[in-house]
Amino acid sequence: MRREGAPQRARAGLPAQPGLRIGCAGWSLPAPPKPLRAQARSQLERYAELFDTVEINSSFYRPHRPATYARWAQSVPDDFRFSAKLPRTISHRRRLKECAAELDAFLAGVTELGGKLGVLLLQLPPTLAFDTAVAERFFTDFRDRHAGAMACEPRHISWFAPEAERLLRAFSIARAGADPARVPRAAVPGGDHRIEYLRLHGSPRMYYDAYDDAALRRVARRLSRNAEVTSERWCVFDNTARGAAQVDAVRLQRLLGVER
């Protein structure tokens, strides 16, 4: 269930509670009991019964055909939204340089999600320092092609300086908050705050461990705050290596009273 903001408070100029989406980086679920497997729906369809959003992480590693994105969109309810990770050929191999062809190919596929496309996620390598000219050129090329929501997860300390923040806001790009955070500011969403995007990678072991109750309560408090400009918050669990993501996402839903 997606919690809507408070439109009356927003119209009155008061801080409202943003809409909220909680999901996982991928939709793999445990197989159903053997007697039910013949009639089981796809993993994505079963996932969408629990959550209203998913991050397509596989698009980082390999391209998907436009027909595949279209099929995924048809498999989920109308209120469901996808985020999709830009390919590593753009972020890690090209390092944001001369990647127009790769960007065109990715967008040609992912836009087949239609109205169910929510956010595009750009995760940068830890070694990629902020370079104003490179970043501005890439974001200009991106915005020439796509006007929708975008979140960037930088991992080099230079991306948390004021100049980088100003550039992200100028291109209407959110800076994702991440846990564990490489620097203190990395834990808190930044850039354009109209959409806030939080990625939780697991603790203490990234990708493997579940969050304890105290950590999830802290996340719940952050997601529950009123905001003047934020219309929607996304919280994506990426501790998928041993299935903790789905369990943690449901626990967080229950804390916030937004079970689907």
C-alpha cells in the first residue's frame, strides 16, 4: 500500500507527509510449495502482492529487450512503480563520457514500462570523483532524452561537496541516501528533494545481513517526517544475497502501517 501525502495541508502551505514506496532491489522470492508450483504466478506477480515498487538491478549488468520491459509492466497493478538502474557500461566503463549510444539503447527499452516507470538510478563507482564538466555534459545529454525522475548514488567523497549538490539540483536529480554510508552526508538524501531515494545495503555485512529493530525504527522515523517540497520517498532494500531484503521491507511496512 502506498501512503499518499496530505493534500489539504499542502494546499494550505504547510508541510505534508510525502507518498511512500518500500521495496527491494529485485523481485526474487522463495519458490512456492511444490503442490502449488504448477499454478503459481510469476515471481514478479507474487512480489507485487507484497510491495508497490521494485528496483530493476539486473539492468545494471545486462540489457533487456523492450518487449521484456513491456511484459513486466503488464504483470503488475496500476499503482506499482519500477525504478531501473542505468547500465554499468555508462557509469563504470564509460565513466559518464561519450555514452550517448548506450544511453539511447537503455532508454529505448526502459521507457516501455510506460507510466509504471518511476525513477532511474545512476550508481557511480567509488573511484569516480566529481568533475563539473563531465557531470554537466552527461546530465545535459540525459535531460535532452528523458525528463522523468532520476536519482544518483555517488560513492566518492567529492560528490558531497556544495558544487556537486548545486549541479544535481540544477538538473532536478536526487542524490540517493545510502547505508552503510561512506561519508556521513551519504546517509542522507540530497540534491533535488522533490523525490527522496534511500538504498539500504545491509548491516553489518553489506548485501547479506538483515537490519535490527533499532535500525529499522530509525529508518521509519526518517520516512515519516513531514516535508515541504518532497512529494514521494522511495526506500529500497538491497541486502538480497540471502533474502533479508524482503523480510526487512515487510518489517518496515508494518512499522509504518503501510502493508500492501
